[in-house]
Amino acid sequence: MNRFANIGAWLLVFGLVGAASAADLPARPYTKAPSIGAPVYDWSGFYIGVNGGGGSSQNCWTGGVPVPTALGCHDATGGLVGGQIGYRWQMTNWVFGLEAQGDWANLKGSNTSAIGTFFGLPFSNQTKIDSIGLFTGQVGYAWNNMLWYLKGGAAVTHDNYNGITNFTAGGFPAGTAFALASETRWGGVVGTGIEFGFAPGWSVALEYDHLFMGSGSLNFFAPPVTGVGFVFADTIKQDVDMGTVRLNYRFGGPIVAKY
């Protein structure tokens, strides 16, 4: 019995000494688990989208017969709606891309011709743009899901031009087109935009573009029903400004987390 008591006493002593030694050891350092940083929005991938907004085209007409004479300028304004498709790839914060955009437009305006009459009475020169196309390259800089970009390339417009009556006389009501011309005109475009990614794959943008469409000479003809044929020739200089809101959906380039 005394033997068991002695063994218990020694175990108690060793336990107390061990506990005291453990208490003297430095505390184990705390290591925080790695945390997930802010997500990085990847702009790479194919995308498709829709756009809508408004535009204004300045059109200056010059008569060519018998001497080039300024006939006046007017703004053709209105709305436009369409879509775009493109591809972007991202390198660090830099984003590069290619895009094609097409819009139906209704930009229309006119001015009374400074010189010229129809049956001895003044008339107006009218411009209407019914479609616009852009084929551009892009370069931008991204702050996570915010992208600012510049774009530039080729532009094309489809234009209808009319000489219209300002009066009701001789059987022609006011607004009658007595001289017609149309063309598909090519030029250049530069633009800029800012785009915000608000969900995986989805982004919304505000964009401004200026189109340099140059000058072109056109022959105007009377409506076919009249059987008259050629009426006059004018040179028309054109520029277009357009602002759009764009909604894009991107295929690929998911949001990735960075540690």
C-alpha cells in the first residue's frame, strides 16, 4: 500500500514540474489564414451587344454649275439604334480590341438654298442618313471592372439627298422632292468611351464618336415618274457626331480571385 502511495506522489511531482515547464515556454505564434483579395475583372473574350442614342450630321452643300457656289449648311439630327460585335484581349491593365458596329439611323435636316430656284421660287436642300457602320480597333486601360478606351478606324454612311419645294405652286405641294440623289459614303472615325462591368460577362458603356466623311460630288435626278432626268450637280461635305449607350455581353474572361 505504501508502495502505491509513493508511486502516486512521484507522478504528482512530475506532473506539476511538467506543467510549470510548459507554462514557461513562449506562446505559439498565430498564423492568419490567407485571405482572398479583391476580384480582378477580365475583359478578354468575344462580346456582342446593343446600342442606342442620337446623332447630328453637319452637311454643307456647294453648287457646281456654272461656278462653285456655297448653298448653305444644315444639321441632320435624330436617333439611332443598332448593335456591335467584337473581341478584346487584356494584358495586365491594357485592353486591346477589334469591333464592328451597325446602326439604323434617322438623321434628317435641311436649309433653304442660298442660291437656286425651282420654277423661279426658292427651295431647300435636305439630307437624311438612314444607316451608319463602324469598323474599329480599340486600346484601353482597365481599373478592375472599369474600362476607359479609345477607338478608331473606318466609317460608312448611307445618305439620301433631296431638293425639296418650299411652296405650294404649280401642282407641287410644299415638301415635294423634285431632285434626288443617294450614296454610300466611306470615311474615318475616332471615338472614346467608358465601360463598367456590373456582373460576370455583362457591361454597360457610354460612347462618343466623330465621323470624318469628307466631300463628295453627286448628280441629282428628277423622280423617275417625271421622265425629266438630270437636274443639277452639287458637292456635299459631311461630318457626323454620335453618342450612344451600349450594353454588352462577353463570352469568356470570367472574374478571377487574386490572393
